[in-house]
Amino acid sequence: MTFQDQIKQGIPSELPSIKKYNPSLNHAPKRKEILSIAEKELAIKNALRYFEKKHHSILAREFAEELNEYGRIYMHRFRPDYKMYARPINEYPGKCMQAKAIMHMIQNNLDYAVAQHPHELITYGGNGAVFQNWAQYLLVMRYLSEMTEDQTLAIYSGHPMGLFPSHKNAPRVVVTNGMMIPNYSQQNDWEKYNALGVTQYGQMTAGSYMYIGPQGIVHGTTITVLNAGRKIAKNGEDLAGKLFLTSGLGGMSGAQPKAGNIAGCITVCAEVNSKITEIRLSQGWIDEKITDLDKLVERVNKAKENKEIISIAYLGNIVEVWEKFDKENVYIDLGSDQTSLHNPWAGGYYPVGISFEDANEMMANKPEVFKEKVQESLRRQASAINKHTAKGTYFFDYGNAFLLESSRAGADIMADNGIDFKYPSYVQDIMGPMCFDYGFGPFRWVCTSANPSDLEKTDAIACEVLQEIMKNSPVEIQQQMVDNIQWIKGAQDNNLVVGSQARILYADAEGRMKIAEAFNNAVKSNEISAPIVLGRDHHDVSGTDSPYRETSNIYDGSKFTADMAIQNVIGDSFRGATWVSIHNGGGVGWGEVINGGFGMVLDGSKEAEKRLKSMLFWDVNNGIARRNWARNEGATFAIKRAMEVEPKLKVTLPNLVDDTLLKDLFN
Ligand SMILES: NC(=O)c1ccc[n+]([C@@H]2O[C@H](COP(=O)([O-])OP(=O)(O)OC[C@H]3O[C@@H](n4cnc5c(N)ncnc54)[C@H](O)[C@@H]3O)[C@@H](O)[C@H]2O)c1
């Protein structure tokens, strides 16, 4: 059967043959036992809804085995045999270009070169799912191949509820992931309701089909490391010979060594998983691997002496490195952590002193003991970090809930006031005031032709647009413009593409709109051979309400509200997005954040031009307006500029209060 026929078929009516477990691939850890027997029966009943009755007796047994063995029902038998990757758009069957573009993006998120646990449909972050099971994938692809321009597909946490009549300007797909009644939004609720097959954790970009491999994060990480370097520079010097210590070589964390190289420092990144370490080595995302702590110290000292730009993976636990470097007096200039602490009890964080295999076994079979070990390890890690910061290290939380989970573990991580943490998050110190408040965020695009020469052309167009804009940019955003132009100029040389022909480029509202318009014109004139998909990370100016990350530099008390993210997704959907998504839990954990995103197809049409202008303007300025209302200076500056350009924009500005007025009010 051809690829197209397989897509159109959806769930096959005859059972495909059983798929063998492939040990050479990276697999999701076994999830903990959480369902009662009655709930397990319900999970099987739920899973069988996708299949004809004649198959139920075989599949019921098989799914029960999966549930017992993996803690989830992935429906492995239904994994398609064709290769999973983003094909050129015209290879997808269908009646609607927008739907074909979405298929391109979905397949990219499940590509073996891109996805962290491809057989479990997990793209990154340990539990960032595209779909819960293979039946959902097959059904969604079939619906997309049938969809016309006056239908919208409603997707509930991976499950396609169905195609509903709508209209040409409506989104083609509306995705919700993990939307829970607030009281049912704890970590264990995810375990339970995901095991039942009724919800999923969509992370930021996995469940919205917008993940573009580690490149998506390299740019943001480069900006973070560069600006962290500017913060610690005493005389404006660069990062040459300075040491950055961190952990994780996974989906996003894997970008750190590459970013360290681009920023020009020595990076040491600890990773406990040998398979992942080998993948990053073979991809050239790290330069060297070391498994012995003494050799690591020796190598780092040599790199410091020679001011080498180098990235070293330490295959082992990060806690060991913090402690060893303290003992051996290796000075760390910049320190962070990118273990997946948004998912601390199910494989996001591996405790020190236990082998990788034993830890996997323990988290499934003795979850309470495992939790204790994680917390003990976090206390040790925090204590070692405190010793380094006392010597001068600049430590920042990388939005992975490290400080939050360490505080919950009772680590010495709270500031004197007992409310704040000792250390800032990278958004409080760097990304928030320098980027998000001005509207700069991780804009991205994908060439659906899958042709590298199209990507090259888009890079050149984007660079030209930014250079033109920079001529009249105010001084407040000049540094951003310089960094972004430098990034796009070096993007081809840095060989960043893994999976689809995609590019990320931090840009503000003006940049995003002008670049998008230029792309649409290039598609129209056939300079670019197929439509372009626009999108962004949820981790952006307006998309995400997350008190310990994206909105951690909001200080008016509203960081625990989620109006901005909800406003954003609703506003995007009626201003022309091709698909929209809203998630619970991306990045920092279930219940800790609401985050949303969009995709938009530029097909060269007049309608696409109208949509991009209307939607991108709102998509960025919504967040700037809110940041401005929270009294963030940069945002007030940026929203005033936006109002000058667009007379129909009228934003409420805050009146600033003289703090001395408040002093004696309640004494
Ligand atoms: N890169 C960014 O810009 C960014 C931004 C915000 C948040 N984050 C957060 O960073 C975290 C990491 O994301 P990811 O996609 O890379 O997740 P991931 O699960 O793919 O990778 C984390 C890696 O850490 C390793 N690890 C866990 N415990 C360890 C330990 N004690 N020592 C050494 N290695 C250990 C794991 O084996 C895994 O490979 C997430 O919580 C994510 O939300 C990243």
C-alpha cells in the first residue's frame, strides 16, 4: 500500500502484525502503577473504542500487557511501517493545503531523529506527547487528509473528537492538551488520567506540532548564555576561557553545549543517559565525552588555560560534578541546570548515587523511596551550588523547576525574606527584561517543500528585513537586533537543522510581521517553491503564564493568573491562525503553567497577508500590554511605540506610585 493510501485508510480494519520492542531506540521509562483494577478495566475499555468489535478480544489482552509493562497503552501494533519524517507537502494526500502542512509538522514531531521517545509518541521533556497512542495518530492523519477548507478538527489531548463544519477563515485545527478542572491538576492526576487514556501532557511545542528539534532552543539558549556572560563581565570582556556548568543533553537541554560553543565559552554538561549522550556526540552537538571525574577536572583546567571553546559531556550525575569542582577548586563562572524537574518523579531527574537502570526500576516499583532519593539528591546539589556561588559563580534557574522542587525538598535555596528563591530564573534576569518585555521571542518557520535551498532563501530574506528595520530601531533594542542579525547570518554555517527545514529567529512584533509578509510575497512569486508554516515556541512574550518561568518577571501579583495565555489563544484563533493550541503544564509541570501556541500557513495569497498582519500584531502585543500593566518599564516603552504605529491600538497604561507613599499606610 502506498504512503498516501495508508494515510487515507486511518485505523486499518484488519489487524497489522505485532511490532517488536526495539531496544536500540530511546524509550519512555515505565510509568508508575497508579490505577486500581476497576480503573485498569476502564483504561482498556477506553482504548478499545478506536477498534472494531471483532478485534476486541485480541487487543484487550495486548493492551492489558502494555498497561502492565509500560504503565500506558501506546498501541504499538498500530505504529505505521513507513518512515516517519516531514515529507514535501505535495506528498500528503488531501483536499486542503493547510491540512497537508499540519501533517508535515506532525510527522516532524515524531521523526526518530527529532523525537525523544518516538515509539511512545513523545517528542521531548520526558513526557511531551504529540498523541497518547498510535490510534489517535492514524485517525488524525486520516481526518486531515479528508478535511476541506470549511471544516475544523477538534483535538482533545491527542484524541480527534472529529471534523466540525466551520469556515475558511477559522483555524483548521484546535488543540487542547491537559485542560483539567483546576482541583485535578496535580502530578498524580496526570499519571492517573493519562493512564486512563483521557488526557495528555503536551509540553510546549510537542502537542502543538511546532517542535523543530534542538535548534528551536539553541537560539534562545545562546541569547541566555551570551547575556548571562554580559552580566558577569567586569570590563565588557567576552566569555573566552570562562566555564559554564549545567546538565541534561535531552530534547531542549541538548542545545546547551552548542549554544555554549556559539557564545564562546567552555561548557560542561552532565548527562546520566548514555544513549542520549551518544546521539548528541554523533550529531556533533557536543565535542567530547568524559566518564571519569578526575579526567574531567584535568580537561577543564587545560581548556581554561588555553581559552578553548569546547563542549564536554560528562556521562554521570550532575551532583557529582558540582561537588567535585568544589573540592578541586575549579571555578565555575556560569552555572545552571536542565534536568527535567517539571517531571521529577517519573524520570525527569535521576538521583545521585544510583545507577540509571536502578533508578528506572525504582521509580516504577518503589515510587515513594525514589521520591526520597530525588529530594535528598536535590538537597545535595543545592548545597554544592551554594558553595560555588559563595565563591562568585552566577547561578540561574533554567525554567526547569529546579529551584521550586529543591525548595519543596527542603534544600537551602530560599532568600532571606522566605518568599523568593536565592537565585533568579533566567527569565527574571535575562529573557524577561531584555527580550519578552520588548516583544522579542522565538519566532520560527518551516519550509514545507522540505527543500534546503528554500530555507537558505528564507534566511537571506529574514536577514535583509532585520537589517532594514535596524536602521530605525531605537537604542533600547539595538543589542537585540545585532544579536539576531548575527544569529541568522551564522545559521547556515552552524548546521542547525534536525528534521524539517526549519529556522528559529528571535524577533519582535515588527520583525515577525515584516518577515512573514516578505515570505508570503516570495511564495506568491514562486521564489520559494511551497507554503511556509509560521509558528513560535509557547515560551514567548504572550503565550505562556508560568509564575516561575515566562512570567517570573511580573511583580504585580498577577503572575499566578492565566488570563494572558487564554486571551492569546482565543485572539489568535479569530485573527487567522491555521491551528491553535492551549496546554496545561508545558515546561514546568502539570498544574504549574498554562501555555499556548499557533501555526499559520503562508500560501502566498492575499488572505494569508491579511491574516498574518492581524494575528501577529495581536499575538505579540497582547503580552506586551500585560507586561506594561505590570509596570515593566521596557514593555511600557514597547507598547507606546506600537500605539504610535497602529492608531487602532489603545492600551491602558499604569500610573506609577511613589513607594514612599506606602511606607506608613499600615503601621
Ligand atoms: N532550553 C530551554 O530554553 C528551556 C527553557 C525552559 C525550560 N526548560 C526546561 O529544561 C528541562 C529539560 O528539558 P529537555 O527537553 O532537555 O528534557 P529531557 O528530559 O529531554 O532532558 C533532560 C535530561 O536530563 C538528564 N538528567 C536527569 N537527571 C540528571 C542528573 N541528575 N544528572 C545528569 N543528567 C540528568 C536526563 O537523562 C535527560 O536526558 C525541562 O524541564 C524544560 O522544561 C528548558
